[in-house]
Amino acid sequence: GYVHADEAPAFMLHTAGDNQSLSAGVYFFDPQSRRLDSLLTGKGTYSSLSIHRLGGKAAFVVDRDTTKALLRPTELFGWQKGQPAALPLAITDSLSRVSEHAPLVFSHQGHRLYFGRAPMPILQDTSLLEEEIVQVEVWTYDEPRLYTQQEVRLERDRKRAFTHVYHY
């Protein structure tokens, strides 16, 4: 996939690579100079590509973990013209993680990058046998949302993120 700057000839793209001349990663392409600069290379899942309207700054979310971990260690990377490569701006920690579901948005002047962080989800204990896992849903009459609303909004709640800002 790719994104382009609204007011400048600049593109940011990610690719799985061709294993010979182009490695998997995220690249910045300047059509005027016909130059392709690598921002971050290596295997991983790249998402939420964002580029400032003038093309001088870019950001993206990456999951470089190749294991099958249930909690994905996502990282936010940022780049600005003149830097040789993208730098990490925010990482997953023990309390929250960078959300791949929240959009990355630059301010009009490009001095701020808005991104989302989500709380760490509660995971099911996988060391239990199938017959040891209790299958119940607990709710009370004084919940702020009805049980049926909770069921309908479950996926939206899983993708919920809280807006944070990074100052360039």
C-alpha cells in the first residue's frame, strides 16, 4: 500500500519485498529526484501509514515480532526529511500499546502527530484444559449499558484507543 502528500510530490509505501533488490519494509519516494529511501526494513506487519501534507514528515505503526504471541508488540515510528531512517516514537509497554486501529494524523503545520494507545487486553489463560474453562457471562442490572448493547459493541470496544500526541 501507499499514501501520498496532499500538497507535495511525495509518497510513502510499504512492500513485502522481492527478496532480491527490494527488501520488505517502508520506503519514501520523491518523484522529483526519483529517489527511493528506506525508512525501516525487515519482516513485519506495517500499518497506518501517514504522511504530512507537505511531504516532509511521515509515521507508521509496525509489528516486527515474528512469533505467534497473543499480545502484539506494536511500535510507532516517525521520520522527517534529512533523517537517514525512521526512529521509534512510542512502543508497547506493560500498561498500554500503540493501537494499529487508530489513525495517525499530523497537525496542519506538522509539529504534532496524533496517535492512539489502547489498554492491554485481558487474555484467557491458555494453560487450562477445555473442560476446566468456565463458560459464563456475568452482568448486573445496574450496568451503564445493557447486556445486548455490550454484545453489539464488543468489537468496537476491542479497537478503542485513547488519543496521544507526539511533539516534533
